[in-house]
Amino acid sequence: MTNIHPEAQIGANVQIGPFVHIDKNVVIGEGTVIASNVSILEGARIGKICKIFPGAVIAAIPQDLKFRGEETIAQIGDNTTIRECVTVNRGTASKGKTIVGNNCLLMAYTHVAHDCVVGNNVILGNATQLAGEVTIHDHAILSGGILVHQFCSIGSHVIIQGGSRITKDVPPFITAGRDPLSYAGINTIGLRRRGYSNEQIQSIQDIYRIIYASGLNHTQAIEKLQQEMSPSAEKDEVIHFLQSSERGIIKGYFDK
């Protein structure tokens, strides 16, 4: 039978299937559909018009031995789809919340660990696993069976080959693949689908030629970008990503 805590806040027109458990301190936005055998635990904040499929578990406590029972949340944005057996853990004292943005698709058996931040319009392929405090920026696509090391950052508009192991940061706008994971060009198809012009795409290609094909280290590449490339939002985003990277970025295909 379905079990809904009397203190849970359930929005209008929410559909709840059989054998669902909804704990206290839970908020579910209007129009969300929750299928059978879903567990929504204390600290869940689920947006409007989401779809949650059988077996998903939202806001379980972190798989982190440093967790001491602090009050934290797991936040799911509007219009996000969570497929079968997905797990999204709530945050720890480190950040206080785990965030999955709007219009995301988390395919079956994906795991989003404590304090991750997943942006808007992100796709996580089947069985992709995010360790703690991973950041994924808007419009990124991670194909199936990807393992992401804790603290890694993945830039916007990237697409990453299935089965990859990610241990370094992945800068925006690129395709990444091979083993070990490497820069494999610009995500041209994805950028065109999202309205980027040929001129913008050419500019991004020029940016990454400097980063990966000029023989410069990253500090030198940033200086060259700042001095020689015309001002653009794309250039600023790439430079900010490089300057903010704490784990270092993935290498080019021919780098040793």
C-alpha cells in the first residue's frame, strides 16, 4: 500500500502509484507523476511536472561516512524525468544539498551522489554513476555506463562516450572519448541543434586549437586566448572553466 506522511506537501494534480513511500519534510510540485514502488525520503524537493518511474529512490542519506545526520536536501527541478531505479542522495554538511536541474533526463540505474550539482537540460545515460560533489553544467550529455570521480566538473554542451571513466575536468563545448578520456573535437552537432551559428562554432574550434594543438601549457594558452581571440561569451566560458579547474582538464588525443 502507498504510505504518505501527513506532513508531506503534495501539489495539485500529483499522481501517485501503488506501493509508494513519501516521508516527512518532502515537497512535490504540481502535476508530477510518481509511478509504483518509488521511495521519496526526508529532504526531497521535487519540482513541477516531473515523471518518476518505478524503483527510484530520492533523498536517501548520503553514502558518506562523514555524514552525521545533518538536515540536508535533494532538489529536483521542473519537468525532469527520473527513470527506473535511479538514486539521488541528499547533501552533506559540505554543501547542504544535491541539485538536479530542470528538463533533465536521468536514465535507468543512474546514481547522483551527495552534493552533486546537475544543471538544466542534462542527460545521464543508463547506469552512469556520479560520485560526490560532481558538477555537470547545462546541456551536457553523458552516455551510458560512465563513472565520474568525485569533485570533477563537466562543462556545458559536452557529449561523452559511453563507458568512459572521468577523473579530470571536461571543458565546455567538446566531444570526449577514448581511454583514457581525451578531447576528441567540438560537439558540432549538439551546438547546431541548440542554435549556435557557424561563426560561433568556428570560434570555439579556434579556441580549442590553441588549447590542445599549439604546444602551450594551459597558462600560456589562456594568455594567448585573451590576447588574440575576439571577445565572445564562448571564449569567456572556456577561460573561466580552465581557471576554475581544480583537478585539471582532460588531455588531447596525442598528449602523453
